[in-house]
Amino acid sequence: MILSKQTNDIKEHILDQLEDNIGLDEFGGDLHHELLNTQLYIEGSQDSIKWLGGDSWEAIEKVREYEEFNFGEVTTNTANPVKVANMLAYIIGEEILYNCKHVYLNTDRRMTENTLEIIKSEVRNYGN
């Protein structure tokens, strides 16, 4: 899997937040936003460069493709490692969560503890 380290890190980040009940009482359609868009995943250029590692070019390409497809243009400053790292986290998080059946089945319902538990299981199984 391309960007496998980053994907595994984002899986763990999502699981940690779900464990802390982030998203509880939020609508399923807002879960991705709550988990990956209300605060930066990673701060600091050096931390971002280290996290992207040898996958920097793949990360930039993934961001570019995503933004061109979804927005018609690239809006992320791909020369800024913090911007690339956080946009990559957002994209990977979206891929993970949108592959969780109970996220999209509950788009217009509020998340309960039970639903978050089921989603945690689905996140753990992502990519396996």
C-alpha cells in the first residue's frame, strides 16, 4: 500500500479520538470533520517532513489529485510540508471513514457510544 506508514498513523489517530469519544452525539456525516478538520493533525515543519519521510512526492501527488478532482484546482501550498501533511491526513482519514459502513449508514443520525464502537472495529479492519 502506498503511504502505508501514514495510513496506519491516521488509523491510530482516528482510533485514539474515537476512544476519547470525539464525535459522540455528532451526526455521522460530520464525523470526518470532527476527527480530522477541527485541529491540525501535525504541527511544525520538521515533524511534518519526518512524518512524510521518503513518501513526500507520493503525498504531494495524492493531495494534487484529490484537490483537482474535488475542487477543480490545487489550493494547498505543496511547498509547505505542514500543509501537505495535514491535507494528506484529511484525505486518508476520509478514505478510511468512508469505507466504514456505519459512518455512511448514520450520516443523518447522531453517533452513540455503540455506533462509535462499531466504527472503531471497522477502522481497525481497514486495509486488512
